[in-house]
Amino acid sequence: LHPRTQAAKESIFPKMSALARELGAVNLGQGFPTNPPPPFLLEAVGRALGRYDQYAPPAGLPPLREALAEEFGVVTEAVVVTSGATEALYVLLQSLVGPGEEVVVLEPFFDVYLPDAFLAGGEARLVRLHLTPEGFRLDLAALERALTPRTRVLLLNAPMNPTGLVFREEELRAVAELARRHGLFLISDEVYDELYFGERPRRLREFAPERTFTVGSAGKRLEATGYRVGWIVGPPEFMPTLAGMRQWTSFSAPTPLQAGVAEALRVARGEGYYEALRQSYKRRRDLLAEGLKALGLRVFLPEGTYFLMAELPGLDAFWLVREARVALIPAAAFYLQDPPKDLFRFAFCKTEEELSLALDRLSRVV
Ligand code: GLN
């Protein structure tokens, strides 16, 4: 096999889920919801089966592109549908980065960014967030220092997995300005765009629409991570090329799921679905955070996503899944080296019963 297959190393997320299943552990590891998707999505997909069963155009099924274009306030040509945000990121890095070129990535990072940069022949340059008692903070000066003449892309993720960080308007403005000054593209992974707990965050593309590619996910928004429907919204002149590139990965995303998602995105917006989702996640975030604090643990409260980071001093993720029967993701999964000690990511896209059970099990070992 070619040496590039070293990228085939198994991701920790499915590995932890398999262990959790095998050991009967509560799975607060991999981020997928326990609750089923909303009925309006299931019904829309049901109606699509038998009607939308053949290939969709590689750029996406027209009603889905139109629904997204309307929502983002862009022309339909600015939208390309992908098989999940994962394919969107792969296609973007293949299209924007070449051998010897660099992508600046914030650390802690979602695991897919590094292999994607590597498979494009490029390299990720990491900029570590500061971990302060108040939480994770972006150091804009460090971001600028990380740029070299070989930098092509700055990749941001907000609301951010695993930290739950949401960037301030001044930070987004500064990043956009930096990209403009250095002639860089911006990739903004916004798969958790509807999952925030304070004010609605601004989008990076608002500050640099001419160079920003926004990545989104129906799986995250509609609680159906198995549907593999994602999208890229970007400058219209580049989008036919991105659609062309994705012909060679999955060609098109599953047609009936695109049709169902197109309908469901409109219903979700009209029926206040996202507000209800945020409220339900805020309740679960607080239940978990309060429970961990009551055990004397240090918690970094997220401003978005369905992840929370907290410290469990002296404990190991593989010991925890076996002995405490709680699956968590160790911070090491999000760092290339020297992860902060004792830090774990908890996914709270689970039921309140699962969260309470996990707290109960943890109370016996901390
Ligand atoms: N996004 C999910 C997480 O962070 C997992 C994604 C995956 O397993 N590929 O847990």
C-alpha cells in the first residue's frame, strides 16, 4: 500500500463507540444523538423514497441547493451539496492545498482536518488555543505568527468541537482581515451553526464572502448523523470546480435524503425547531455541568455544540470505559502532542437518563 495510507489509522470516535457497546458503557464519547430525528424529517424522507431514487447532480439536488441558498442569502450556484461535512472538508482541502502548502488549524482540532491536509499533500500548522480558568481563548497574534509564505488556508470551526467556543465578531473580523492581507482562503466549519446558547453567532463568511467556504451539515442540524448530507457555501466562481471535484469522491449525496432534507430544512426554520433544539441542549448541558461541578470537577462551559470539556484528575479514558463504564473522548484525540492533563470531552447529545447514569457512575470513581 502507498505510504499515504498511514492516514487510515482508525479515528477514536468509532473506536470508543465500539468499546462502549461491547462493555455496556454509557456513550458520552462519539457525538451522535440518542433521540430520533424530528418526525417531519422522517416523513419527508419517506415521501422521497420511490420518487427520488436515482443519481442527483454532483452539485446537489436543486430543491436542496435552493433551500440552502435562500437561507444563506446567496445565489443557488454558491451551494454545493456533499456526502456529509466530512466529504465537504476533503474536497475543499483537495481543491485548495497542494504539496508543500500549509493549512493553519486551531488546536484542539476535530480529527478530520489533519488527515485531509496530509492527503492533499499539504501540512497542518497548529495554533494552540490558550486554556485559561475562564475557558479556551484564541490568540490572534499567534495565528498571524503561524502564517508562512506557504500558507494557503486558514481553517476555523465555530461553534467549535471540542471546546464549544464561539468566536466574537471582532475575532472574525480580524481573521477575515488577516486572510485578505495574506491572500488566503478561509474554511469555516459551521456544522454546529444552530447549536449555540447565547446570542446567534455571526458567520465568518459575512466578513470575507469572496474567500470563505462555509461547511454545514444536515446530520447535526436535524439529528440524523447517518444521513450524510452536508454542504459548502462559497464564492460562486469556485463552486462548479468543487462540484466537479466531488464527482470523484461520492459523485452525489443520496438523492432521497437530499430531497427529504430540503423539505425538512424549510419546516425546521418555520416551526421554531432550532429554538426548541437549543433549549433542550441547554438543559442537558446544564444538567451535566452542574452534576460534574457537584463532584468537585472543573468544567469549561461551552457556548455552542453538544460537547463539554471537563477535568477528571488522574483518570484514563480506556480505564473509564472499562471500569466506570462511561465512554468519553480524551483531550489527546484533539491535540497532536502534549494535550492538557486530565481533560476529557463529554458529548451531551444523549438522553437526560444517560447523562444522569454517567454522573452516577463517575461519582463512584472520582
Ligand atoms: N463529529 C463527531 C464527534 O466529534 C464524530 C464524527 C465521526 O465519528 N466521524 O464526535
